[in-house]
Amino acid sequence: MKPLDDYDRWADRLEDEARKVLSSEEYEHFAAIPRQGRHQQLKELLQAPIVRFSLVNEVFFRARWSEALQACRCPSRAFVLEVASGAEDCIPQAMARTHPESRYVSANLNRQLTQGLRSRTADLPLQVEVIEDDAKNLGRHLGSNQVDAALFHHGVNDVIQGILCDRHGIDTVHCNWMAVLPEMVALLRTEAAAGTYEAHVKGPFLGLVRVLQEILKPGGTIAMFHFPYQMDLDLGYPPEIYKNMIPITRCWTAELSGIGEISISGFDPQWWLFLRKE
């Protein structure tokens, strides 16, 4: 598998980034990990599907999104939207360090995961809001030309899973997401085997991107980051779709007008996609 990022680059800066992006309490736990152990965890994170959840992961993802926010040209008082955040808080954690006077809004449907996100971000020096609605309805909540950046942190696959669950009448709002995940993966596997995956997913997904395009400011950016979890692969997620989520999405979004891909040095196109509104 292609590495998620350059190990040598991150090994050299891991300690400095940890001081920047972790709270004092988190950093104490990070510092207690032997240096060799930290670097082994970093190597595992970058060179293979993710198995371990650790503070090393937190350092990398928060620091990487800090760089992505800069690449998206977000102003100091930015309006940032995250799509399908779940309970993951690495983007607001990054913003709290780099853009503390900004507004962060998550479009998130699952009630349990939303509760987790609110809990994790409650003490951040940041304006945090959650829109508990399908992201395709964001136009009802946000006006045109408002958002500086719309971000997906491992959210592209969740949106696609939601599209298929919607199609098959599976509740993704009131459920325990992890308990339903095997059923979601089974749906994807069935669609891939039947050759109907693109026919059933592409149109609704591009519809969402068009909604995001409308609420973005001119010059605003959509940034998508996808990376593989071993757990999803073990559940039977079709590898040809899962490991190529961004290249597949790139082909779809190339059909859109008024927004186009930009290449940003240092962000591997296997795992990242940046689209800028004209």
C-alpha cells in the first residue's frame, strides 16, 4: 500500500508538533511514551492501514489539518464546515490552535456520534456548532457564498455509506454507528459485486458537492482526506473501492463546472483531493 505520508519528514518533527497541537495533559501522556515507541507507532500509522488509535495519531492528524487549513487559504477568522465528522475532533482541535477566532460547523446525522463530538469540543476556544441534518440539506441552514472551506476527514466513505443506507432504508441517525457498520460494508460489497456501485452513488455524491459549491465563498476550497482502517478492510470493505476512494472521487468531481481540482505540494493525491470554487 502507498504510504499515507513521508515517515522521515514526520519523525523529525513529531516532538515539536506534539507540543503545538496537544493539550498539556495530552502532552504529558505523549511524553511518557518512549521515543522509540512513538516512532514505531508513527511508522505503523503511515505505512499500513491504521490499526492502533494513539496520541501519535492525534499529533499527525491535527498537525496535518493545520497544514491543510493553510493550504485552503483560510483567513484568521475562518468559517469552516466539516462534513460527516462523526465523533472525530481533529479538525476543530487543529483550528483551536491555528484559527481560535473562527467558526467551526459540523454537518452530522448520527445522534450518538454528535454527542461525542460536542463533548470533545466543549472546552475549545472556538465557536462550534453542529447541524443535525443530512449534508445534502445544508442549503436550508447556510446561505450562499458563506464558507471558506468544506472539509472531509475520513468522511467521504461515511457519506457514501449513508447514501446506500438511505437507498435501502437503513437508519443511520438513531443507531449505534459501529454496530451498523458491518451492514453498511455488506451493502457496499453487494453493490460492487453487482456492478451498481457507481450508478447508485455517483449522482447523490455529486449532488452534495454541488451543495457545498453553492455555500462556499468564491475561491473557497473543498478538501477531502481519506485513509484506510484495517478494521473496515477486515469487515470486507471492497479494497478496490476503499483504498482508491479519493482517485474515484476525483474522476467524478472532474465532471463539475465552476469548481476544479488544485494541486498542492506535499499532499499525496492518492489520499487527498482539493477542489477550489471559481
